[in-house]
Amino acid sequence: MITANNVADAIRKKAPEYLAESWDNVGLQIGSFDQPVKKVLLTLDVTNEVVDEAVAGGFDMIVSHHPFLFQGLKTINTDDYKGKLVEKLVKNGICVYSAHTNLDKANLGLNDYIAGKFDLDERAPLKPDKDEQLYKIVVYVPTDYTEKILKVLGDGGAGFTGDRYSHCSFRVTGEGRFKPLDGSNPFIGTPGEVVKVNEDRIETIVDGRILKDLFPALKEAHPYEDMAYDLYPVEQADIMKKSGLGKIGTLEKEMEPEEFIEFTKKALNIKHLRTAGEPPESVKKVALCTGSGAEFIGLSKVKGADVYVTGDLKYHDAQRARENGMWVIDAGHFGTEKQVVNLLEEMIRGRFGDGEIETRVSDKNEDFFKNY
């Protein structure tokens, strides 16, 4: 006898629930893990139409991506929408299991599945699932200001290695060259003339969570109008994990932006999308995050992506994409996640033999938006 717990285990095997974000609500939503299951209905969302479909089809279990119960329920009022669904599910003996951000973040989860639709090679998490993302920051500064910049970096939290050393850095002296143009107000040199300056290249490691506070302090201490710096994500094997939000990888062949737009529509099986920011000359390195991923526009830029594919962009997210020089494709929340039902079906069918359990993708798995 196959139970709801056996079905859940087929998903947990690749997307353990501990991967879920702290704000999320994954796992069994309605029913009992001991409930016998013969038929499973797969959906992105649990709606009234999906529940009616499950009742009419004699399904024992619904497996969804978005949690059926997300906000805490203080009462179950069968006069309101959610309460009516709870009542209908319980009366008809249908249990509900949801795999959300744990499935998003799993190494072989939804983001990897969609990255596979793009045929991305060398795939890695866009935002690794660990306490911190480390970066190497490199600052170029006139040698007379080196100690000042080193102090700002160290006091600001950069240069920690483990919990025994702080203010760690490396520097090398070289020759910096630049030509101030008309309208500039150079700290050193004269507009229209090439300047040679003895500069130090300072390198150190920084926790990504402190960058938003560190950069303003650095720019205030740096003597140049425009601080020269580089920022590199540190991808050492001993500090990287395979799980995390989003994916980043490379296309098999470079594409022009127009070609990549059509490629994206085909990969996601969608007819419409939006773009923001200026497209690059060509696309090779692709970052993506299914669902709502506007928060990773800057991270995609830092990691060298030519394009970032996600959903749910707001107007000011598009503005931020332009200001960051990042080309972003908004394929919609539903558009980037609707194929989760196929992934869930693969997970469940891969666990059980032929004829042991019946799975079906919901016919009511629909976008809440309509395009005209």
C-alpha cells in the first residue's frame, strides 16, 4: 500500500524540506501521511477549480508547488473561500502536500529543471544556499591613501578568515593611467592629459551581506571621483553548496538577443514576455530564477550574466535593471514555474513502478493573468 508519506518521500529525496526558506510553509497541508494513495493530481496552485477536478476524478492526493496554506489560519470559516476548500478536501478524503522553496533551491529542483530547458552547461546556484556569499573585492588607490582604505575595509568587516583573523588583505603596487575628460574634476591630473599614478591594488574577502554598508564608506574615503574597483564572487569548492536559489550557466552557443527571446519562449512554452534594460550584443551566460526573482538583478550582474530570466518584475525593478546595465527578461511568475508539474511527475514516477500509482497534471493549472 502506497501512502501520502511515500509520495512525499519521493519529493523529499531530491528536495528535502529543510531547504525551505524560514518564511515558507512546505510539507503536508491537509490530511494524514498514513492516507492510502492511488491517484495524485499535480498543480502549481490549489484553487477551487483544481479541488473540484480532484473530487470529480477520484484523486486521493494533490501535490502543489505553491503552499495551499501559506498565511496562518486562525479560524476555518466554511463560508469563505479558503474555508470552503478545506471543507471540500476533508469531506472527500483528499490530502494536500506542497513543495515550494525547498523544490526551488534543490540541486536537481525546479531552477535546475528550467536551466535544463535552456540547455545550460556548467550550472551552479545563482545564490548558493549557505549563510554567506563571499566576494573578493579589489580596490585601486593612490599609494598615499592605501592605509586609509585598508582601515575602512578592515573596520567595515572585510578581511575575515574564519573566526581567528581579521583585516586580512593583499596588495601590490603598479602604475595606474587615466585621462580626465572635459567636465571632470580629477583629484590628480588635468583634464585632457594622460596621468600616470603610483597605485596599490588592494585585495580582500568580504561577506556579501555587508557590501551595502561597506561601499558607501569606501567611496567616501577614496580620493577619486569614481572609485576604481572589481568585485568577484568566490566560488571555492569548500565554501560552495549545490543547493540555492536560481541557476547560472552558459549556453551551448552564443545568441543574438532577438534569437534568445524566441529561444526563451520555446524553452518555457510561453507566448509573451517582457524585457527591461539594454540587451547585450550577444548572449552566452544566462542567470535565471523561477517565480519572483527581482532581488537578484544585481547579483546576476556581479556574476557576469549577459541576461537574467525571472518573473514578477515591478516598474522600479525595470528601472534598476537599466541603471545596473543588466538585461532582464520577465517571463512571468506562472511562465517560469508552470513546468513544475512535469518535474513533480518525474520525481513521483521515478520512485514507483509501473501501475503502482497514477499521476496526472491538472487541467486547471492556469495563470491568474490573461494576456490580450
